[in-house]
Amino acid sequence: MTTMTPLSATLCTTAKWAFTTRRVDRCDVRDLSTNYDAAKAGDLILCQIAEIGQHKKIQLAERRASESYPGDLVVLCIGDRYAPDQFLASAVIDDDLIDLVAGGGIAGRIDASHVRISEPTRLKPIGLLVGEHGKIMNIADYVLPQLPANDHVTVIGVFGASMNSGKTTAASSLAHGLIRAGYSVAGVKATGTGAFGDFNSFEDGGAPALDFTDVGMPTTYRMPMEQIEAGFDTLVATAAVRGAEIVVVEIADGVFQQETRAILRSSTIRDRLDGILFAAPDALSALGGKLVLEQVGLSPFAISGMVSCSPLAAAEAAEATDLPIVSREDLRSPDTIMQHVAPLMRRETNDVAA
């Protein structure tokens, strides 16, 4: 049986703060509230780990993974999640125990899970964090300054057929190749679930990174499209203000996920993209992705992802799609960049590079 710690805001000073909370000023915590009926996505919550399940580690705000133990105190965000390979979850607190729905720091109620996934790590809610004037603290209180759309930088979108299709590797490799080709580059994760994997992948390749948690969303699942679009504009514009000539934007999950589908069909995001790189796990997915994009008037300049790891699969995909199949090694090559990506650059970017 897990022993509960007495209710106190000072507990937050000893807790592990998750990646999704990294912008929060911890000195702002004044109290804790157990009024869970009013909890909403992005609200900060102090929990105690009751049972270890699927997620055995917490991704910390310091961008390292911390082993979890029963009794650990953690500060997370309430949030939804859409992950076909793991969990479908809702941003609600409706029981004495709730679920860790993502290791980057999302808590809520799991509604469905993949059959091969273990039971979730279970959490005992201790209290929602309360700041000044008795207001529940939310990561939306700690966002980047909102900026209008920037029309000068080149923006390359990376989409994929599904989770684990190779989007992150393709996006970070593309960013690295652009840097090697002499461009100033930033990486942006515009949609998805708060986690440091994609963020760190961009930065490991030399591209400073931003993501949707920087604009107040713990996840983008079930967020209004207007909010996602405004967040995208701010992230791209912030990257430009900080010196980026080209922004590589990764869009999470597959083309049938509801936010991704909405972005592709009709959004200011799709209208702003100067080029699309598509990641696929196999040749059939590569062809399907090309056809889906063509249905909405778009076309990728190349196919990458897991399909590029197999010479046979890559050959099948090239024949089926009549598109270049580029591996991560190709994307990291300035020659590939100049052949496939340079023609997509906006005039302002080419002027700067010249």
C-alpha cells in the first residue's frame, strides 16, 4: 500500500518536474487544489506514483529520463493523447487513481490501448498547482510571446504515414543536412504529445528546437485548429527572429490522425509550407501517402523514413511513387539538399544564403 504524503505546496520543491512543465516558474506555486472537476488540458498537477506500468521513467524538464519508483512525487500536465501504438486518453481526473498517459509528462484517463501495451503507470493525484490570486496554474501561462506569421523564411514540412514511420529521423536529418549546406536552420515540432525525443533529436543534429509546449499545449490532440495554427505561426516566427533561414516542421502521427488530416485539408499551416518530405514504413505506405497528399492538392518532393532502410523496399517505393527515396544519410548530405531541397527555397532564403 502506498503511503500518501500530507497535502502541502512545498511538496512541489521535492517533486520531479516533467518535460511538459519546463517553461513553468516553480516559484509561482502557492497552494494545491483538489477541485478536480474543473481541471482542463495544460493544468499542472502534483501526483504520487502508485504503481509502475508501461512508462517506467519520467522525462524531466532538464531533458533527461528519470527512473520512477512507487512513492515518487511528480509534477505533470493534464492532457489528452492520441497514439495508435500506445494509448487513447482524455484530459480528465475522475477517479482516486489516474494514468500516466505519456512519459513526457501527461496525466489523464486512458480510454483505449494497444493490445501489446502494458497497463499504464498509475498515479495518485495530490493536487492541482495554484498560483497567485488562487488561479490554477497552466502551461499556457508561460508561453512564448505570440507573433504573427513570418512570410520570409522557408518552411519544410515532414509528414508520415503513421507513428514510427521514421518522421523524427527524417526531420532531424534534413535539418542537419541543411546546416551542412550552409543554411541557418531551426526545428519545430508543431503537433503531437509533449516529449523530449523529437526536441532533442533536432538539437543533437545542430538545429535549435521549439515545440507546441512552448505555445501552451501539452498535446495538440483535441485542441482547436485555430490554436494550433496560431501556435505554428508563433513557433516559426520565433525561430526566424532567432536567426533561422529555414524551419523544418515535423507534424506528428499519420495522415489520418484528426489534426493532421485537418491541417492537410484546409489550414494556414498547409498553405505556408514550401515543401513536404514524407516518411513511410514501407512501399505501400509510401504510395498511399503520395495519393492522400495528391487528393488535397499537395505533393512530396521525396520519400524517406523506414522504407529507405531496405534497398528492396526503397526500390519498390521508387517504382510505385515515381519519387526519390532518400535515406537519413542522403538527407544529411549537402549534395542531396542542393538537388532536392534548394529549388524549394523562398527567394529571401536564397538571397541570404548567397
